[in-house]
Amino acid sequence: MHNPRWDAIILGAGVAGCALARRLAPVHRVLMLEQRSRLAKAPRIGESLPGAARVLLQELGLLERFLSGPHRERGPAVSTWDSDTPVWQDAITAPSGPGWVLDRQAFDDLLRDGAVEAGAELRTGCRRMDITTDASGWRVHLPFEGVTHHAPIVVDATGRSGGIAHRLGLTRVADDPLVCLYSILPARPDDHDASLRTCADDHGWWYSVKLPSEKRVLAYHLDINDPLRRELNVPEAFQQRARRQPLLSQVLGERELAPVHNHPAGTALLEIDNLASADKGFLAIGDALMTFDPISSQGLFHALATAASAHKAICNGFPENNDALRAFQTEMQAVQRRYLDHWQRTYAGPRRFSQCPFWATRAQGDVQTV
């Protein structure tokens, strides 16, 4: 078919895009377009899924496969936040259950395979997409194919970059300049600790957790313009600074050095009120709509949940039914308000560092406006 028509075109094949495609595909013609030609296989950051996701995975028909996968149940959380005295919280006390530490590659594969299994078509390597509208809806032209795809609905699921939303003229109301430095450390046979360890210091905060692969992630979050960032890009300096925290030193031991990666990590919020200004039939989900700070441990849940909300809007008649869009916007604005309230209260927690620039701006609720 030279100019195929679809019910929805989803731009991005990450967790949010694949979850929406999985929901839509049984009764809709769905095309997913992914910029990457090879989907990630290397270990990556983002390995926490709260117990509340169980319901969403059940709705997707993927819960049993997920539970039989290589993920492990999350252990207790321990932190040195407002003092040097560790505070423990047993994961079993979480209202929806303990949640999981993910094998992220296996989780991404599960969602992507689930979308294709449900009937969605996936195209990778779509580095250039020319996106326009006409009287019939959206036109997405792929120059490398010489094909123009048509649909009444286009969904931006491109992740934090929100590249499509920006191209269509939408702006962010906030973008926090937080960066995550992280290493995936080699496994140690004597590392039996299953806890999630979180520590605050004067420049930011650390966390470390053992992965299902038996490796350990070590991550530090600080401002992108902090001069310390350059110093900590050296693996030896990164591990040495982490060992200043007794809570981390206990589990790190002497390990082989591993590369330090940099990843944008701060809160980023699309202007939800103006979604319709991009043109009729446009939605954004997952990190393209709202990127949560890793301190919330809610990023992957949010991706699954916004996909569910977008599916509901489409089933309720979006884009022809304006009420469906308004209901989606109202729900997402409520999520945004709850998140920002929790974000500010969390960053106000380490009062011992309240005069340090990293903490002072965030304790005041100052998410940098773009």
C-alpha cells in the first residue's frame, strides 16, 4: 500500500508507546515508528517498578509473563536523608505490594513483543519523519521509504526529548537541570544485599541497588552545571566519592571500575493545557508528556498509566469528542499537581543541607521554567 491509512500512529517504541499500542491494536490499525534502528540491548538506568503496576500489567494481559521473567521482588529501602542515621522501610508495607527491580532489557522486550503480538506494526530506523496535517488528519512521511502514512491520531511517545511535541510548537512549563551519573558495576559473589540504598549529600543524592543480573547500579544525581560533574565522570573518583557514604561503602566493597554514563534526569513538564494547539488528534504520553524525577521511582509506572489514559480517551471518541481530550487533560493535570507536591516535600527533607544550592532551590519548589 503506497500511502497506508491507520487509526493511530505512535511515534516512539518505548514503554509508553508499546503499552498504548498493545491496548489499541486488537481493534485499531496501529503503526509504531521508532527512530532507533537497533533497540537498546545494553544495561540501562530505570529499573524500579512499584507494586501498583500489577493492575496495569494485568490489563495489558502481560502480568503472568512478567512474573515469570527475570525480575526480582524489591527488598527494603534504607536511606540516610535528613541525618546520618539509616532509616529502614520494609517493602512489604507498601500499599500495593513491594514492587520489583527490573531486568530492564527483558521488560522493554516484553512490552515491545506484546505490542507486535497484539497486531501493531513496528518500523525502526525512522530517523527522519516529516509530520504535517491536512483536512483528513495527520500525514507522516518517511523519506527513506518514500511512503506517507495517514491517521486521525498521532501520539508523541518519543520520551524525555518530546521531539515531536516541540516540533509542533508545544513548550515545556518546567525543566529541572538534574543529571544522573551512573555506573553498572560488575557482580561480586559476596554481594547478597537486596535493599535499595539512598543517600543525600551537599551536592545531590545517591542510590544503589543490586540488579537481577547480579550487577549493581550506582547512581548520583546533581545539577548539570555543577563543576563536580566533570570530576565524577572519572570512574575511580565516582566510586571514591560514593564510598564516603557508609551506607554505600557497606555494599560496594572493592570493585572493578566501570564507565560513568550521563543521563538527563530532572522533572520536565509539557504544557498540558495546550495539547490541542498542536492540531486536532495529537496526544503525548510517558516522558514526552511528563518526565518524573528518579527520586519518585514512578517513571515506568507513569509510562504505563498515561498509556492507559490515552487509550481511554481514544475509546471515548478522541479526537472527534472534545470531552475525551478535556478528560485526559484534567486527569494529567491532577497527576502533575500531586507529583509536584510530593517532589517539593521530598527535596525539602534533608534540612541539614538546606543552605546548599542544589537543595535550596528545589525545597522552594523551583522547577526551572523554560
